[in-house]
Amino acid sequence: MGCVPYPGCLCIGAGTKLGLICNIMSRDRYLTLRNALHVVEGDSAPDSEKGNVLWKVQPMIDKVKDTCNKLERVPGFYSIDEQMIPFTGRCKLRQVVKNKPRPVGLKNFVMTTSEGLMLDFAIYEGAKTMFGESNLGLGPSVILSLAKSIPPGSCVYHDRYFTTVPLIEEMEKLNLHSTGTIMQNRIPDRATIKFKKDSAMRRGECQQFVCEPTVLVKWKDNKSVLLASNCTGASHTTSVKRWDKTSNSEEIRRL
């Protein structure tokens, strides 16, 4: 179903009929076969898969991953983020992540192009999940693991779940441009790097600190945003319109 533009399996019948399936079997028959689909034989994991919670679907995961890894990678813009695979059945890896469009399911780390094409992924299997030999923590380890196949000179974007200053420095060593929002408590030497308070900043104002190769920028919109990068800073801005109750609209600087 991931190859057709339908939001769910129930859409293969009725007015949105998918002839590839409906001309062969009924919708209910298709759903019955789908629910009874098995990828591997047997009810017990082989010795080689002991400890792998996903062993029953591992061959399918490996096939999809191998196909993704064969896709062309060119110098450009890439994004690495977490994604929820919707699942409400029984599974030790099932999580509930608040504020997600689909909060219940399996957590999946995904690398995509700027057009949204998935190039690689890694399903999170709990604290035992290993991403290389990095001692920088889970978030940075995910970035370094998935970014191995990205051509040098490319730009990688990620959110504050992953971003740390040591990660930015490691990406610089790999000749990769890295940019992401960052949490205040992940900034080292916070005693010397003192940003203005939000109340002291105007809308659209930026403040920047440079510690080669890392640039730390605070930008104020409705709320403040902290960014870390090794390729851009407060000098690269554009104008954007924002609503202002006194003048109806105003233009401010945007990173």
C-alpha cells in the first residue's frame, strides 16, 4: 500500500477502487490474506536471531533497506529525523510518542532527500540499539551512522533531538555540512556563551557566537530558536512577512 496514493487499506474498494487488487479478489479477502501474511516459517526464532524482537519480519526489513541503499546519492540536501510506524498490536518495541501525528507505533530513524525520498532507515529497538561505535549518545550516533553514505560536501539537517556541538564537529571531519536546532542545555561553556533573554530581543533579531567550526545562533520570532551549524550563521538571512497587531504586517529577518 506504500506504492499507491491512498491513506489506508480500506480505500482499495468502493469509489476509490484499486483495480490491481479488486479485479482479482474482494476487499475483505485481501484484508484476510494481509492479516495472515507470514515472512518466515516457524514460531521460534533461530539461534542467529536470538534477541531480535523483529526476527519475524527481518527479511522484509533487510530487503527494503538493501533497495534503499541502492538509490543514487548526489551532493545536495538531506534530512535525518525520527518517524513513527503506526502499529497498535502487541510488540515489545511499541512506543507512545506524544505530539506526533501518529503517536503509537515503532520509532524509526529515517534519512531522506529534500524531495522526501527515503534513502536509509534504522528501526529503534530500545537501549540495546547500536549505531556504530560513537560515544556521543544516541541522537548523534544515529546521524553519524545514517550519514555514512552521503557524498562529501552535502548539507544534512536534523532537529534538536539529535543536535550536539560534538556532532557538528564530527560532521566537519567527514566534510559534511550539518545544521539543526539545539537545546540550551547541550551548549557547552554556557557560563561564557550568554545569549540575550527573550524579553530583551526584538522580533527578527539574531545573536551569534562562533567557536570554529561551530556557529551558535539565537533567532527571535514569536519564541526564540537556537541553532547550531558548521556551514551557515546569522549573516545568511532572508525577509519574511509576519502578522503584527499594530501595523497588521511587518517584515522580519529569517534564517
